[in-house]
Amino acid sequence: MKQRLLVLSLLLIAGSAGASSTEKPEAMPEWESDKLELALAHANTGNPVEGKRLHHYLYCSACHGDNGESPSRNWPSLTGQKPDYVMKTLLDYKQSMRRDHYRKAFVMTRMAGLLNESQMADLAAYYAQQPAPAIPPSTNVKLAKQGAKLANRGDDKRGITACSACHGEHGESGVTPDTPALAGQTPEYFIQAMTMYKQGMRTSDVGGVMRMYSKSLTEAEIKALAHYYASLGSKAGAPKP
């Protein structure tokens, strides 16, 4: 009940911010590498103390948890994410509507509209300081073992590259701004995100890489990968120094 009230407050704030304009921003073309690099030039200059204040002031905690580790299977944990990934995601919501792909995205498109780039960097710095999410209770060990092979070796016969090539050997980070850390994300959210890529609903991936990759995967494989990456979550909840 408390979480529901906080979310309602968030929507009221977001709604009032957009009340002056009834026109939906025009969708922009997909990111080009040089423009994305320029947009993220200040992603690593944020103030984590200010980011923590914003996290609570804007009720980010209502969906993403007290420190960015989501208590819900419907929203991603932000802890342990690289600053450039968090900032890119916020820019996707704010500037280009690339993430305005389904009804729940309304909350984030409105909230991102309240932030300037300095504040985005502050939030990104705060989340980057937090440890990776803990292993979700819904993680299935048997399925995790099934997903490990595909995640770390891929499938040459089907032309499927190992997920670890981009997301790290332990799901801890990505090599580019649009490859998030996956360790500790709930299986339910992972499956939701991959299904949206597979169906072409989510178009925030640079060059359509995830849309292409997900089409090669079966529902069972997506589920196994989801539980594998969930199983890589942190076993200790101590914050980073």
C-alpha cells in the first residue's frame, strides 16, 4: 500500500510537469555512435551524494528500491550499473522517446523530463556506487545451469554469440553504453525486456543488436538466461567504499 501511494505521488508530479504541453514529443532516429558518445561526455562526472537525494526526492525509490535495488519483479534494479548506461537510458526516455514502448514507460518518460543532464549524471553516480543486486528469491538453480552455457559460449551452429562478449563474464558490466550489467536482475524483468526486444517493441539498442540477437532465441532459452543472470547476483549487501 505504501509503495502504491508513492507511485501515485510520482505520477502526480510527472503529470504536472507535462501539463503545459499536450503534444507527444516526436520520435527521433536511432543513436549514431558519435552522437551517443557526445551525449554521454559527462556521464562519469556526477555527484553520488546529490544522486542519493534525487533518488528519494523524486520517489525513484518507490519502484527501484531504497538504494536502487528493486523490490519488484516489474522494475529493474539500478545498483551496480555503469554511469553511462544509466544516463543513456534516461536520455532515451527524455529526448528521443526511444523507450516510450509500452504503458509502464509513461512513468519514466515523465520523470526523465524533470531531469537535466547534470542530475542524470548524479543519479548514475549514486547507482554505480551501490553493490550488484542480491540473488532474487525467484531464481531457479536448474534453469540457471541451463542458461550458463549459452551465456558463456553461445551457439556457433546457430550463429549466436556468447552474451558474455558484451555483458561481461559475470554479467557485471558492458563494453558499450547500451550493454547493462545483468547480474542479479529478476528473471521476470529480464524475460520482459528480452521479449520486447524480440517483438520489436523496444528499440533503444544501438544498431538493433538486441533485437537481432533475441530473435534467434527460443522462449525457453530466454527463460534459462534470465535465471542464469539472476543467479550471479551479489551474496553480500555491503555498499562499496
